[in-house]
Amino acid sequence: MTTATTTPAVATRPQNSLTAGRLPKGASAAILLGSFVVSAIIFLIAWMASGDPFFTVVERSGKLTLNFNWGGWLALGAVIYLIAIYGISRAVEGPRQATNRFVMGLVTTAFVLAIIPLASLIYTLVVNGLPGIVQPNFFTNDASVPGQRGALHAIVGTLLITLATSLISVPIGIFTAIYLVEYGKGNIMSKAINFFVDVMTGIPSIVAGLFAYALFALITTATGGDLTTVRAGIVGAIALVVLMIPTVVRSSEEMIRLVPHELREASYALGVPKWRTISKVVLPTCLAGLVTGVLLAIARVIGETAPLLVAAGLFLRMNGDLFNNQMASLPTFVYQQWGFTTEEGNLLAWGGALMLLVIVMLLNVVGRLVSHFFSPKGDR
């Protein structure tokens, strides 16, 4: 007697999303490239259907520019990529990995879209500004002689106004922050200071310029002076002080609050008075953060144009006296030269803009270096 044996059927388990298939290496890059190709094709078809010319001539420079919506192409390509990577990954790898790829693509796309305007700005300034900076008179002449104009007066004016602004704003801002953290702590005075600092933070820059001009106009009128002499470098500096103090106060306040309370208690336990604890323990501990905050505040106000137009005026000649006559600065210099609508003015305007960008970038780099090398070792 024989018995037939049958092999039991092996039950097939549902595919786990953790052990599902994987997209081949380089698939994401290929999908990204294909998405932008599809986006370009869509825009080219819409472009040809609209009948718009392929090129236009720039009025100032006479150069040909391509009439293509680069921003729309990038945005549409990013959307197509996100849809494609999610759909393909879901079909091959399962919903878990598809969601992961979609979120990673979304974050990366947001980062790239945020970087593109900055990169475009720097590229445009470098390409258009270098021909202006390499002009033989750019760093040696002022703008008073047509055909031989330079930006020396604007560079000197920017440095002088910024120096005066810093000398006034930094002590006031740091001492105010010390009071708020170490002495105020919820009293009526500290609440009032916080309120006014918040209000000053939101003041439009043009209002700061009008305030400084009106203040000095009142002083000039009271002393019997001529209102035509109100505009000066120091007036522009006062306008920038109004904008810079809130930034210094808030950044310094946060840095002082980060100092561990145990350091203060240890100093008090040794019998050290409060003022000496602040000067010898608290401030040295947060010195790097204070310097970084001050440099970033300077970088924030150094490019202001509206308050300097109102308070310091426009000037074509060199002026090293903050208290006498109008004074040029790089922002107002760029505004003035761009208004001349000449090739020389165009070159100088772009050169001044690039010079301003270089100064701001240097301030940010110095701030980062100070924060790295002078911060407490435990924070590195």
C-alpha cells in the first residue's frame, strides 16, 4: 500500500515595506534630469505658442537676453520631480520609502530654491561689478570730474558714518542688555525698555532718516543756523543709530542670558560684587557672541539707503568731516550713479554695489571667525 505525499504549498507573505525592492543607484539623479527636461519642453511649447520673441535688447547695456522664464522652469521641474520620485518609488520600494524620498526631495528642493536667488545675486554683482571696480579711478577719485569719476568719497563716507554709528550704538545697546538681564528682571523700567526696543525694531528706515533730519533741523533753528546745512554725515549716523540699537540690544541680551547662572553664583560666593562679576565673569564669557552680534548689526545697517538720502544727502566730492556738509556713502552713491543713465554711471553703480557686498561679506566672515576662535572651549 502506497501513500501519496503532497508538498504543502508555501504561503507567500506580503512584501514588507522595509524589505521591498530598491531603486537602482543613480535613479534619483536620472529622474531629476528627466523632470527638468520635461519642464523645459513644456515651457518651450508654451513659448512658441505665445509668439513672443526669443531675445530682447537690454536698454542700458545693449546686450541680448534670452526671454525664458528660468524661475518658472525650475519651479515646474521641481514639482514634476517630486511627483515622479514619489510615484516611481512607491511602485518599486513601497509607500514607506516613497514617503521618505518625497520628504527628502521636498527639503532639498526648498533649500536649492532658497540658494538660487542668492547665487544669482552674487553672480550678477560680480559679472557687472568687476568692470567698474577695475576702472583706474575707482579707488582714487571722487565723482566730481566727469570721465574720471571714482568711488573713493563714497567708500570713505561709508566707513566714517558706520564708525560713528557703531561708537554710539554699541555702548548703548550692550549696557541696555546688561540692565535688562542683570538688573531689570521684570520691573517697570525693563518692561518699558523692552516695549520701546520692540517698537524701534519695526521702525521703517525712512522714518529713522526723517527723525534724525527733524531733530537736527530743530537744533539748527534753535541756534540760529541755516537749514541748508542740516544734512551731514553725523545726521546720517544718528539715523542709523535708531536702526542699529534694537539689533545690538536683542543680540547682546540673548548672549548674556546664555552665560550659566552657576558662574555668577560662584563669583558671588567668593564675595565679588555684582558689577565686578559682570565685568570679569559674565562679559568675558559671552564676548565672542557680543562681537558677532555687533558685527551682524553693522552689516544690517551699512547698506541702508533711504535714511542716508534724507539725513546725509548726495555729494560728489570727498568730505572727511562728519559735522560739516553732506557726505556720500556707497548706497547713495549707487543710487546716484545709476540715475545718470550713462555707461560710466552704470559701471560705477555696479562697482559700488559689488564693493558694498564685499564689505558686508567680510563683516560676516569676521563675525564667524571671532565666534569660533574666541568662544569658550566648551562651545566649540
